[in-house]
Amino acid sequence: MVTTINRSLLVRVFPLLALLTCMGAGLLHGQASKPKVNNEKPERGKQSKRIHPHALKLILKGRSKEAIAYLGSTESKGVNPDHTRMLLDLAEGKADAWKFNAETWPWERALPDTSLKKDAPVDRFSIAFGGGAGYVPANERVWDTIREIDPRALLLLGDNVYIDDPETPEMQRFHYFRRQSQPEWKKLAKQVPIYGIWDDHDFTTNDGWGGPAVDQPAWKRQVWKIFKENYDNPYYGGGEGQPGCWFDFEIGKVRFIMIDGRYYRESPKGEDPSMLGPAQMKWLKATLSRDSSVFTVLCSNVPLAPKVKPGSKDTWDGYSRERSRIYQYIAKQKIPGVIILSADRHRSDAYRTDTGIKGMYPVYEFSSSRLTNQHVHRLIESSLFGYNDKQSFGRVDFDLKAEDPTVKYTIVNIDGEEIHSLEVKRSALEFK
């Protein structure tokens, strides 16, 4: 099947090409045959691209016949078949089949605005959180479900888009633009503040890490710059001198601490590897100790609870000494009211962890990472409860007006059904 690109599509393509160039996309940036990412053994052993960067480049240049021929020759090489179909539709001028507005290339961006809801109540409020949001047209309605509960904020904890191509800037921008062009996302972004950190699929490749150096591998800083274009976080790590996506913010007397578990992560094969790096660890300790919040919510791209991904070192199980140092610091400083939110695993769970530190309260962790993803991970017996039947997110309700303030976690599926819930009182998060 060979279809020439029509004049109207060319008219729409070249503005996108110009935009990407102006934004520093480096359209002619060469793609290495093997991306220089730090990744020794992903979960299923073999890396494959989720989308064809070469085909997209050809389409952006108006060379649709070549793109169609290329896609036909590579469709059996392990690339996501839905994404192959999408690129074929784009080359054939059928962008509307994917809910893109084919008349307004480049696709309209709808960036989150964290200034929203500045005057909303802060003594009783809800937030939503989750990860695992690969683009699946049938599941984009989850953004409507979240918008309908009208949370005070949405926290995206990684795998917010699936790129898996850290060396191709235009590929990264494509994935963000694609999400931001969807009507469900645009409505949500106009109503709810959205904060984001990344995980492996929107930073590097499956189970990958960046390493301790600021600018090695060379692609790290560019990935960071593109990430910043697509969120409205209050700050990004230590700025230009210490790039990263860690930051904190407050809603009333609840402090949210968002950490970056990829940019400076070391190989888990080391004797005492670091996930955070020394600069971020110093910042984390200072932020944990800053003042007395009723609740402190530590938000991680991967779970801290043990054995949530049996046999893998891609969670905090691979960085257990550093995890222990975080808990020991909380205990030493007697910081009450700490709970954890996490993502990565394609399900929703709740965990209660005994740190083994004398006098320290149990650590409650709420995890959710199947916002739109089709792929699902099995439930874990050590969880308090779990859910993986449908796409889902976590809703966390804070009641700071109660005599004993509470935090309540509820798993909500894509249809708005409440599946499981757990309430924790502030008094259960104090030192003995």
C-alpha cells in the first residue's frame, strides 16, 4: 500500500518541522544504532523501540512514500504494532483516526498550570496520583474520570508518556504533543494543577538509569530540558548546575516531596549504589526537616516497599542501603506523619512496612501505575490490597480539621468505581 502525501498535509507538516527546529529539536540529529543508555538487563531482556524514529522523521519532512515503505519493511521487528499503524495513518493523511486535529499541525499543546486552585480549601482536600500512561486511545477517558472528581492536584509519578528514545529530541516532543492534543487531557489541564516526575520510559529506556555524572551520557540534559517544556513544576532539581526533576510544594499543612529516581541513579550491581545521588539526598534531608507539616508525602517513581517486583533491582530493593538511610534519618529527626506515594508497577496497591527501626511508626505506601496502560502486572501477596482488573488511579483524601487528622487512600478505576480504601490517622504516624 503506497499513498503519496497530499498538499494539505504538507502544509501542516512543515510548520511542525519549523517549530521543532526553533525549539532546539535538532531534526537531523543522528540516532545511534544502539542508544547509549545505562541499561544492562531490562525486565524482559531485550530492548525494542516503541515507535520508529526514522519513520517519524520521514513524515515530518513530507517524505510519506519513503515512510510507508520503511514501515512496511520493519513492521515485524518488534515495534509496537499500534504505533506502526499510527505512523502509517499519519503518512496517509489520516491523523484524525488517532484523535489528532489534522487541520492544525503542530498539534495544540495543553500544558498543566499549577497556579490553578490557589484559593481552594486546604484543610480538607483530595489529590489524585498515578503513573503508567502510555498513549492508548480507548483509555484516554481516564483523564475525564480524574477531572470529574475535581482533585486539588494530580501527581504524575513517571511513565507519564512512553518514549524509550532518549537520544532523539523530536521523538520526545512528539509523544508529549500527542498527549497534549487529546481533548480529555486538554480539559483536565484547564481545571486541575498537574505536577510531574519521570521514570524509565520517559527518561531513558526500560529499567535504565542515568549514572552519577551531570552531563554523561550526553543526552541527559536535553531530555531534562524537554521535560521542563511540558510541566509547570515549581523548580527542577538544582537548576542548570544540578539538573533533575526533584522538587517540593505545599497544600496547606501537607508537604509533597517529589524525588527523581533516574537522572543520577547508579547501576544496581554496585556494593552500595545510589538512586538519588549526593546532591539530591542532601536536598531531601533538608526538605524533610524544613518544618512541621501535619503530613509529609514522599513521592517516588518506583516503590519503596520490599518485594513489590520480585527478583528485580529496579525498585528500591536494589538500593536498600540508601532506602534504609532515608528511614533512619526520619527516625533520628523524629519526623512524624510521613507516607509514601509511588508508581511503576501496572496495578494499584497499598503496603504497610515495618522498617525495623526502634520506635518508628509503620510506613504506609500507596502505589498506582496503570492510568492508561493495557499491559498489567500481577498482584503481590504482601500488599494490604491490590487491583489490576482495569486502568486505575489513586485518590488521597486529607482531613486536617479532624481532631486526629486523617489521610485516606482509595483506588478508583477508569469507570469511576471505588475499589478499595484505607484510612490512616495521624496518631498512627508518630514516634513512640
